[in-house]
Amino acid sequence: MQHHCLTCKTETKHRHLHDTAHGISRTHMAGSERFQCRVCERTTFAHSGGAEAFPFCLDGQAQRTIAA
């Protein structure tokens, strides 16, 4: 799935990344889920501007609040 990058203004695939909890494989560090543009490397976290365009599954859409 491709997404629009707010920085480089292109439609591109983004890397879906997250950190592991204390380096333990198959775990997730809360708040670390992010999407990174493959062109300009802009990083979008679940609680940041522009996040509504991405399908966050680990940090959750329902838990997200975006400051105005």
C-alpha cells in the first residue's frame, strides 16, 4: 500500500517500523511504531501530525490523540 508523504509530496511505499521491548524478538516497545518514507525518510509516529493516513496497528488508532 502506498501513502502520500507530506515532506517530499510523493506517493510511495513506506517502511512500517517499531522497536522491540528491551531487544526481545517478537515484542513491541509502546510508542515506537512508525512509518518511514522510502524516498525522503520522513518518519511519522502514531501520535504525530499526518498520522491519520497510516494504518497503525500496534500503537492503535483508537488510542491515538493528535494535538491541534
